[in-house]
Amino acid sequence: MGEHKNPFPGENNTGHFWDEENDIRELNNRPPRWYMLSLYIGTLAIVVYTLYYPTIPWSGEHNKGFANWTQISEMNESVAQLEAYREKRFADTEKAITEKSLKEIVLDGELRTYAIKTAKVLFGDNCAACHGAAGQGNVGFPVLADDDWLYGGKLAQISTTIVNGRKGNMPARMLDISDADASTLATFLVETGKGKNGNPNPASKALYMSKGCIACHGPDMKGNQLLGSANLSDGIYRFKADDQHASVVRTILHGVGQVNNPLTQDAVMPAFGHSSVIDAVQIKKLIVYVHQLGGGVVVK
């Protein structure tokens, strides 16, 4: 086999030719200077970045970098800047919210709008888990967007609920009611709650009158907001369920908030006024927000 000869020995090529005429060949030139400079600068930038910012995990913990920077610290700085801006921009409004009564805030269109807008996040963080993002209620928790209130929908009543909390209570098996009578009573209550579409057995009302229900829920079944006893005539249920009859039977037999009864219904509202979760001004905003969800008693 003959030795291949490079037709261009002084050209600094690699000896690789890609066509028969040797026109296309691979040269052995250095890369352009701009390319090499970019490579060197990029390599240096990687080293500087690695040392300046937190990057490489060392044994047990990552390198925190000379800048001592973290995303959390940057977020905190941004939040502090935002809070400083808000404090300066809305200082007068916040002062008015602090000093004025709930009634004055609701009757003042500007303050009411400000309180509602600023309380939306507060409601989402502290209330929506139980009452829903729009106050529509979740399973086992009251709706706040309607005009049916266990403890009243006036500003003062809503304030008492949020500040001091609530704890529902209903005795189990009033006057030792039997399972059969509990089922009959539940049928009467459910049918009564349907209004014109219901078909309550009038004879069953004797159970309602004789088993102590009247003491809290009244002879007209309208309930008592001072006691937090539910209106049993409107078909709106604190403990709504797919099988509403079974849920009512459970409440009659096992009550609400009964200690050492695993089947009792639970109805507890935390007292935000006695915790450090939100401050007094934020509570005022929440009161206005809940009142304005749609079911609050109109302030005149």
C-alpha cells in the first residue's frame, strides 16, 4: 500500500481531505481570539459565582458564599420594603381603621372598601380552611355568605364570635329519647325544613315539645341566637350531609360538643382575639369583611 502524501504540507492542515480534488480539508488553526477570551471569562465567572453565591454542597451543608445571600433573605427584604411603602401610603387610612368604630367603618365607603380589600388575604389565611374561600362553607362548617346566623349577623355579634370564639353545645339524648323516637323526630325536623315541599307528621311535633327541644330552639323552631341554637325550620343545616336524616339523628343521639362521646358533632370556633395570630386592627377588618360577604345585618 502506497503512503498517502499531503498535497499541502506547509498549510498546517490535519491531513484529512473530504473530496477527491482535496479542496475540502481540515485545518489545524487556533480558535478565534474572541472565542478563547469568552471561554476564559466564562470560566472565571463560574469560579467567582461559585464563591460569591451559595452553590456547591459541601460535607453536611452547602457553601453559603461570600455574599451571604439567600432567596429567603431577599424575600424578607422585599416584604419589608412593601410594608414600609404600605405604612407610608396608607398610614392615615390605617389610623382611621384603628380609631373608628365598626359602624363608622362600614358606613364610610372608602374605609369599608379598604378594609374588605386588605382583609381578603386575612380571611384566606385564617378562615377559608373552614368557611371556604368565598364564605360558602365547607363540610361541617357554617356558611358565612347567607343571612342564616347561629349567633347573629350584626357587627357586634360577629365581633364577639371572632374575638372570643364559639363552642357549640347540645346535650345528647335529651330526656333519654329512644333511637326510634330520635328517628321519628329527625323525620319531622327534616320535613319541616323543606317548607311548602315538606310533609311533616303533625303528631311528631309532640316529641319536639316533650323532649326538651323547645327550651333552646323555641316553640316556633326558629332557634335562639343568644344560645347559638339553630333555626330548625329553614332547612339550613350546621352539619349538612348527603343523608341529612342520618345526620340529624346523630346530633339528637350524640349531641354537639359532648366530651368522651366519639360520635358527637364538633362545633368550635377559635378565639382570634385571645391569640397572637392576628392583631386588633386586622380583626376589625375581618369583622367588616365577614359582615359584607352578603349576610350581615344592614347597618343604618
